[in-house]
Amino acid sequence: MQTIFSGVQPSGTPTLGNYIGALKQFVDLQDEHDCFFCIVDEHAITVPQDPKELHHNIRSLASLYIAVGIRPTTSTLFIQSEVPAHTQLSWMMQSMSYIGELERMTQFKDKSDGKAGVSAGLFTYPSLMAADILLYQTDIVPVGDDQTQHLELTRNLAERFNNRYGETFTVPEIRIPTVGARIMSLQEPTKKMSKSDENVRGFISMIDPPKTIEKKIKSAVTDSDGIVAYDVDNKPGVSNLLTIYASCRGESIETIVKKYEGKGYGDFKAGVAQAVIDLLEPIQEKYYSLIESEELDTILDEGAEKASRMASKTLHRAQKAMGLGR
């Protein structure tokens, strides 16, 4: 059974786009893979965080993982900072990384642009990401296309270490979801939906109540011709809503287009909103039952213990190969 690793930052509640593009795929992947799902809180602190908010976001994300269908009995769900091997191997990966490689990372350029001061952690972030992945001898990393550059660096570091010190790490493969990979902003349908969007009407949070979802969908940007058709170039707003509808219902876009033939955007948007609400309501119910529960703490304790066992073996093997310790 191949191993899959995925890490998500607890930097706010995931959006519907995050669910369709990633979390939904995770649920399917766990049936045929050995999955490690990590809440990467140490990545989050590369930029300033409010401690209370960070604590809440960690629990919130863990609750959502389980609420969407991640099974702790078959997958390993854990918090990065509770497995010390991540930062230990990260230093070793930093020592294998070249400054030029890190300077070329487009995410570093974007996040540091115009900033008076930038943390060293933001610069070396990809080395920690590489450690996260390599600790579990990961075969496959499912990521959005915005993370492929970091994954290529991870592959390079694994190969560099193996060539220099002997076969130690599995070189992971990159997997980009092909269906529903990019859900766009409701207000700027040429831009990816993001939880960091300053316009809250541009995204649907996984815990938005039904009335909020209805309002956001109702105000979604479309066009003036009133025809429900899929045409990304000429009708990006309508095409985005069709993608959302199809992903939530598990129907084809062609079926939905036919259903709304001759109908206006009002009926169509009402249908999209109901599809989203029907998808999210059972997830939200499970989420709220978990977030402050002892059950969640038990799951995370057991996940950290299992992850630590695996990570420690890899770390010791890498330390020995590199000549560290006695």
C-alpha cells in the first residue's frame, strides 16, 4: 500500500474550494493508501499569529478533517508541532538546500514582496515542507498546482541526500487533482477561491450557515446574457457556479446545463446554493459535535503517537546516514 502525506495550514477555516479541490479527494484516497494528514501549525508561524486564534484554528481544522470523512481508524491525523522529528529533519534539509533554490520559490517572493521585515522561517519554509513529506517515506503528495514548485524541491532534496549519503528517502510523486481542482472566487471568477480574500463574498467557508451561503451565491458575479452554459473564457462566473454545482451533486455539467435550459440565473443560483447547503450541513453537524470534545483530543493523541513512531525511524536512519550523534 502506497503512502500519502498531506499538510494543511491552520490559517483559517477551509473554503468550499479547499474541500472540492483537496479534502474530498483525501476521503477517497484513504481507502487504498496509507494516509498521513498533518495540521502544519509550524508552517503557520512563519508569519505572525494570534496564539488564541491559532489554537482554535488547529482544533477547527482537525474537526473538519474528521467531519468530511477522514477515518482515524485507517488514516493518521496529527498536529505537526506534536511530532518533534519534523523540526529536527527540517534543519538537516536546510543544510541540504541551496540559497538560490529557496530564493526562486514564487510563494516566498509573493509573501515577502513589499514587507519591511521577513522571517527566516518564511524563507526556509520549503525545507520544513520537505521534512514533513520525507519523514513518512511518502510515495504520493496530492497538492494544488500552486505547490508543485515546493514539491519539485522536495524531490530534489531527497535525491541529493540519497546520492550523497545512500538510499534513505523515498522520492515522492506529485499528484494534482484533475476534477474540481480549481474553484474560483464568487466575485472574481478568474481568481482562485481563497479564505484570505478580503471580500468575504468571494468565498464560501466550510462552516458558513445556510443563509450566508444563499446570500453569497445570490451575489455571485455572472454576466448579462442570462443563459446557463459552460464557457470558461466568455462566461467564467457561470462556469464556476456550474463546476460548484456539479462537484456538490456529483452530476455532470452537461446534465445541469440541460436542467436549467430556458431558465434564468435566479433559479440557477438558487439550485447552486441548495446543492452547497445539502453538501455542507451534515459536515457542519459533525464538526460542531467534535470541536470541543474529548474524542477529538483522543484522536489527535493517538495520531501523534503513530506519526512519531514512523517519523522517528526515518529521522534516526537519516541522522545515521549523515553521521550525526554517536
